[in-house]
Amino acid sequence: MHQGRMAGSTWDPARYGIFSDHRLRPALELLGRVPLSDPRLIYDLGCGPGEITRIIAHRWPDAEVIGVDNSPQMLATASARSDEIAWIEADVAGWKPAAAPDLIYSNATLQWLDDHDALIPRLFGLLAPGGCLAVQMPQSWPLPSHRLMRETLAQGGAGGAPIGPVELRRALDHVWVAEASHYFDLLSPSSQSLDIWETEYLQMLEGENPVLDWVSGTGLRPVLNGLDGEDRDRFLQRYTASLLDAYPRRPNGQTLYPFRRLFIVAVKG
């Protein structure tokens, strides 16, 4: 859940866990569509604090399950909660398993990595024959929360000047997740079966500014890691106010945060 070049490796497990129920739901829905009956070797790429990794291990108790992440903070949390699963610190972009896995599962991770035209086929090619690649990625780039993030960086400084280094703004301007049809074209020639779908969740959040809390645990990490001092304070002041305008609290006190996700379950021929 927390791998990536754009995001870096500095993550806050406690902040990420604020909306654990909302974050776990798509992970479980992805897992529920995996068609394997008895996989022997499973990797969870971007395992984060290991909640879904432990569920995977419970579903297939005879399998060897290995969690992979590049965040020492997340792996420390994961290993403290389970010593029956192997936890490995590695960058998914260059990761290679010691043996061909039956299942490579990756929930909310690959959106942090570039060049999916190479990455997705490479991961699929690592599988054993009949193995499964199961991936979920947020489609967050067009959301108001993320558009306002980019706009605040571009013109939120004094007199409308940009905030922070140009490399940070370029990274956030980049569309990291392609259209569903693109992944179909990448995987269909070598797939025995291929299931791709999109779901929009109408998330009902609690708190004073829950959308800020949400993105602070995930999509805002590159900004929080890439800014400091006055730049960071100025950005957060302006961005916080713009989120409250974009996502007002409803009469019952909750805030609605629509969030769309892309799912891929591909079985190797």
C-alpha cells in the first residue's frame, strides 16, 4: 500500500489507519475475486502495516505468504503484529522473487510507480503458470482533492507564485494510472483469464476536515515529505481551506468523499 518512488518511504502507520475500514474494503473486494484455490507462494506488494497480508495468510493457511514494502515504519508495525509472515523491505520497481509466485497481490501501491507499460507485464511475467496478478489502484488524479493539491502547489505562494521544488509539482501533474482499456491491452495477450473493473465508493467520513485527514495518510505524502518550514505551512493553510469548500459537511455532520478505484485480476496462461 505504501511503495513508490513518488511517495518516498516515510509513512505514518497511525495516520494511515484512521480510515482503516474504508481502505480495507477495496482490498477485500480485490482478494475476493482471486480465483486460486490452493496457491503455495504469495507476495503482498506494498503490504503496509500488514492487515490484508494477515487476511491472505488466514485464507490460505498452507501457503507461504510474504509481505513487501519500502517503508521501515510500516514494516515495523506489520512485524510487531505478526511474526508468522515474512516481511521484506524492498522497492517494488526492481523487486524480484526468489521463486515464481502463484499470487502477486498489490492493493493501492502500483499507482506510486511510473512506466506501467513495463511494470505490469514484468510483474505478470514473474508468476508461475496459472498464477494470478491481483491489483487495485486509486483513480484519484481527477478528484477535486487532488486537483486542489496541484493548484495550491502551482499558485498558492505569495502573489500567486508556486510552492516548493518544480520536481514535486511535475510529479503530481503526472497521471500515474492509465485507463482500464490500457491495462486490458497490456495483459490480454498473455492472460488465461482477465477481469478488470472500476468502482466508485461514496465514502462517508467523520471529523472536522476528514478529506485532509484522508489524503494526509496517502496522496498528500509526497507534498508533506517534499515541503518544510514556511512553504509547508503556507501550503497546508491554503489547501485546508480549499478542501473545506470543496467537501462541505452534510447536515448530519458527515462529509461525503467519492473515490474511484481500478481493479485488475489476471491469470497467467
